[in-house]
Amino acid sequence: MIAFPYIVDNYVYKGDDVVVIQVKPLRLLGIVPHRGTKFTRGLAVNHRSGKATVMVYQQDRWEHYDFNHIQP
């Protein structure tokens, strides 16, 4: 969301869930819940060997999520 006066450096983030998708073929792998934090400070994604791992820093700690079944 961009706040008034609509300048890029006045960006205001409204937190929401992180959706993890596979692109080819397109399908939903899972959702990382927002858990009511104001914003996500850090996000890291690792995908290899048929597995996606997402690390999210929110509520002053890192949370780890694994998503399996990625099709080649």
C-alpha cells in the first residue's frame, strides 16, 4: 500500500499471508500464516530436490515451514 502523497519512499506495508506456489505446473504448495504481526521483517526461500523451505522472521523469532511434493 502506498500512503499519501503516493511517493515510493512513503511505502506502508500491511502484512498478510505468504502464498507458496509452484510455477510449472502452476499449483499451490501451501500458505505461511501471517499470525497477526504488523509486518514480516525477513523472508527466505530455498527450493531444491523436490522440496521448498520458507523461513519467516515475525514476532521476534524465525519460523520454519517445509513444503514437499514439488513436481519436476
